[in-house]
Amino acid sequence: MITKSYDVTGMTCGGCAASVTKEVSSLDEVAEAQVDRPAGRLTVTSTSELADALVLAAVEKAGYQATAV
């Protein structure tokens, strides 16, 4: 398993965090996606190497911006 973290901007509520979690979790390689909304942090655990661009695109699809940590 591979774990990576991302800073996410713009999340203001639990619904925001749920949207990000849903989009990122839909990626095939993702085993788990956890959002710490107060910290603005997304932690993604994947079964194989996952391109940052895929995660960033999923976060953007949810309506937010992210950067790899």
C-alpha cells in the first residue's frame, strides 16, 4: 500500500469533505481516502503507485483545488 497526502483548499463543511472523499474513492487504485477538513488535508492510500494528476483531477471534479504535500 502507498499513502500520499494532499492539501485541499475551499472545504468548509462536512458535505465538502464527503464530496472530495467520494470522487477520490472512485479511482480504481484507491483503497482509502480520508479527509481532515479542519486541517485541509486529504490522505490517500492506494494499492499501487497512483499519479498525483489523477487525484488532483478528482478533487477538482468535486469542486476544490489540491496540491501534493
